[in-house]
Amino acid sequence: MKRNNYWYPVDNAGKIFPAVSKDSRSSVFRLSFYLTQNIQPTVLEQAVNEVLPRFETFAVELKSGLFWNYLSPNKHRFRVKPEPSIMCKYVPASKNYGYLFNVYYYENKITLETFHSLSDGTGSMEFLKSITYRYCCLCGYQMEHEGIIRSNIPFSSKETQDMFCNEYDKSKKKNLKEEPAYRLKGERFADHFSLCIRAQVDTEQLLTLTRSLNVTIGEYVTALLAYSIYTQNVDCRKSKKPIKLFVPVNLRKYFPSNTLRNFSLYIKATFDPRLDWTFESMLLETKRQFLVQLNKEDLHGRINSNVWIEKSFFIKILPLALKNLGFKLGYYYLAENISTYAISNLGSVSLPEDMKAIVKDVEFSIGGTNMAISSIYGHTNIMLNTEWKDLAFISHFMKFLVDSGLEVNIDTNYREGLDEIL
């Protein structure tokens, strides 16, 4: 039975984001569905407000306690908005009725942008599917949820669990020490604009290619992105700092859970740019590194190390203001400074049969400088985002896909007239 009154701490992975997020680092990601008809804003707003009470982990606002931030019920009516020109923009909760997510519309597209303190891509996709399903019902479509639309399934308190703390075992910690990474440099776009370039490929074609190389799609795109940065960035080979690509792993595959909160960890692919790399050698090294890191024992050790910091008595007694200062320093040295680029793969999105005639496509995007991948209906969308005006490594990535025999459809969020502001 759903509760009317509740509160809970921000989960282990989400604790850092309120302290470190700002205009230049929004900590926001985007999920979108493209429908067959243009969106009716008033109906979309009704759909969001009808399903929101079911999603306890989204129907919240962020509060500051003495020692930690926490989440408490948000009773305000939610308002949908036209999609802004800058994606994944930082929006202070004070300007959004306290909510830590936004729902936008643009022509035939419904977009959910989520602040990372709330959830990860898997949890947010459950919310977006429910919003879109209810929107279709309100538009008069007859729908069967087939047990895969969360808003039509009875509420379970397991959806609100902080699985990091649930899986914590202080006896099995792992050393998380990291060296600084090679960082992309150059002239940035103005106003924190993130240019997004989408490569749409046939999933079966892509799988045929990766199987012929005996690698996964994740391993293939990771190696190709690293190789593109290595060959196209002129200062890269002179750097003593390694190329490091961080890849989030959905931990629900290793520790069964239906939580809607954050439950993912990064693994990484690391390459010394002073060595003489070919794409093939980078691919073999990526596969080796993924094999070492993608196992339950290694992932569990990293969970334990992250939670151990939170549970340290010294950390517990620090006032929130001092914790926030520590988060800012820690984020730079233990996150931002040790990553060259990040790659997130949402995987294949499943929808009820009745929705397939209405929903045409899906997109998963992360602002800043990141890659995000999602698949639906037999095709895969690879979204490359960058804050930098030098697009040489992205062009190389796209050309390599084409030269490998894939049919690639390319699109972008760039529109005419943006030159004036960029």
C-alpha cells in the first residue's frame, strides 16, 4: 500500500549531486519518446500529474538537514514546459516548484529530464513509460499494459530502496584510488550548449559486426571512441595522462532489484596515449579490461567502498555545509579529473504491444561531453554529446562506423540561427 507521508535520505550515489551541480555541470540526463502525432500539452500535464503520486521517488523535493540532504513529499501540481534549445540544462528546484525533474514537449516528442540525485536511466525510463502510456490512454487509445508499465502495477516499498546500503558489506572493500586522466581541451560552445550528434544504425547490422569481432556493442563503441580521441586530438599522444572512458553498469543485472533509485556504478577503459595503438589493439584491451571488472565480486567491492565512506563516523558527524565542501573537492579529484569521456548504454527499451503503433522512437542523452545509447524496434541510437567546438573525434567515430559497412543515419540538435548564440 502506498504511503501518504514519507521521507528518506538521498541514496548513496545521488548524495554528491546537490553539492556539485551548477550551470556548467548540470548532473541532468534526458530520455525522450517520439510519437506519431504532435503532443497536446494540457493532456501531457494531466498524464504526469495522474501518474506522479504512484512514483514516490519522483514526487519529492530536496530538503537540507543538519547532516545530510533528504527527500520529502512534494504536493505541488507539476507543470510541463516547451522543450528548451539547450538540453539537460541545470534548473534550480526553486524554479520548478521544488521538483527535481522536468517534462518537456516539442512537436511529437515527450522528454523527461532527471536530476541524478533522483534516479538513473533505468529508473527514469520506468517513469517516462508510465507518463507516455497514460498520455496515450487520455488521448483515447485502448491500451493493455502487459505488466510492464510501472504505474499499472501495485506499489512496492522495494522501489524506494537504496540498494547500495542494502548490499553493503564492510569486510569486502576495494581500493578506489585513481590517477588523473587526459582531458579534452579547446573552445567551448557558449551558454553551456551541448551539441548532440545522433548516429542511428540497424541493431542487427551492429550485432553482426560486433559478433564477427567477438566483442559486445559496449566494448566496440568504447574502443572506437578511445581510438577516435587518440588519433584526432593532436595533444593526446604527448600527454602522460591516460585516456579514460567511464562506462556505467546497471547493477540490477548483478544484484536483483526493482528499485527506481540510483543503482549503477562505473567501470572504465584506460589507455596510455604514448603507446602505439591500433583500433584492433584497443578493442582487445577494452575487452580484457571489461572482463576483469564486470563480475559481481569486483562490483560488490566498489559498492562497499562507496558506502563505507558514507558510514564513517567522522563523515557522519560533519555538518552538511562541510560535507558539501568535501563533495566539491572530491568530485573534482575523484570523478571529473579522472575521466576523459563517459559512455552510458540504456539497452533495449520494451513497450506493450499497443504502444508500438504510437511510439516511433526513443532517445537517451546526457548533457556535457558524454555518449548515450538506446535501442528500440530493431535500431540503435548512439548519441554523442560535446561541449567542444572541435568535432574531429566525433567525425572520425561516425566515418569509422560507415567504413565498417554500417548504414548510418546522422542527425543533430543543431538548428539554423544557433550560430548567433554559439
